[in-house]
Amino acid sequence: MKETPNFTGWHAVVLHREDGNTERLIRQLRLLGLSATLQWAPLSAASVPDLVIVDADQGFDDLLPWSSAVPTCPVVALLGSEAPGRIAWALSQGAGAVIAKPIAASAVYPALVMAVSIHQERKGVAERLQYLEERVRLRPLVHAAVEKLMKAHGVDEERAYSILRNCAMRRRLPMEQIAAFIIGGIEPLPEAG
């Protein structure tokens, strides 16, 4: 993240029982421009807010609607305990930052910025991983297209791969897509040049 976010207009859900900590937290969130809802019931998957702040001391597995450590929005954990199990639970829910209890107003903004930054980074890594997994899954197509080019042009594997790569670069398409076109007969065999 290159710049700190402006939280004006964001909606946060605070999953915590009402107490003095939540009053200070919600007051600080409003000063930062967020609207906040306080609830102690599982968050609905249909209405995920811009930000979730969750009580990690009392939290339970079905409190948040995602099942992986990559949540659909930034998560901040409220933690008053040093219990390893509570810290592990917060991490398993995708918490990107922690606000210690009792809540100090000065701790809220840095935690929000940290959680948003880590959430964006996790999303970027997950998207990149998905992209790379897809490319690996399609590698057999590239290999089949290289073999087809080797037979058609009577060249070695390195030269056939170079032909395929150059064709992909000229067309500005991924090699896997050009390979699929060649194997499927949609794309004529590129010239050996």
C-alpha cells in the first residue's frame, strides 16, 4: 500500500459485547469517518462490511463467514489476553492487526491502516498464486504445442518453444492461450522463420 487510506464513508462491524472498550472504539471510529455497528452475533456472508473488528478473547469459529485465513475484508482483533490459543484464533480468522484492551484511542488508526495494508497484500498474493497455478495447470498444452511444432517444422524442442513464444509475443497473448489455439486447430501453425 503506497498511501494510508481515508476511512471516510467506510462501514465497520464490531463483533463484541457492549462495554466501555466498545464505546471508546466506536467513538474513535466515528471520529475517523467510519460508521460502526456493534453486534455479538455471527456476521452474515451476504453483508460483509468494509472492515471487521472482532473480540478475539471471546470469538468463536462461526463468528466470521469465511473459512480461510484470507478474509473478504480487513480484520482487526481486539485482544486483552496473552493466551496463545486466542492469538492463534485471531490469526486463523485473518486478523491483520491487533488492538490491545483496554482500548487506547491512539491505537485504533494505526491498527486499521495495518489491517487494510495486510489485507491488500494477502489479496494480491492470492491472486498471483491463482494466476501461477493456472499457468502450471496449462503447461501440458504448451508442451503439446511444442511437440506439434517440432513435428511440423522438423526443429528441436528449443526452436519449437522459441517459435511458440514469438507467436505469443506478436499476438500479445499468453503462451498457454496460443498453445491451446494451436492444439485446437483455431490458430494456424506459426512459421518457423
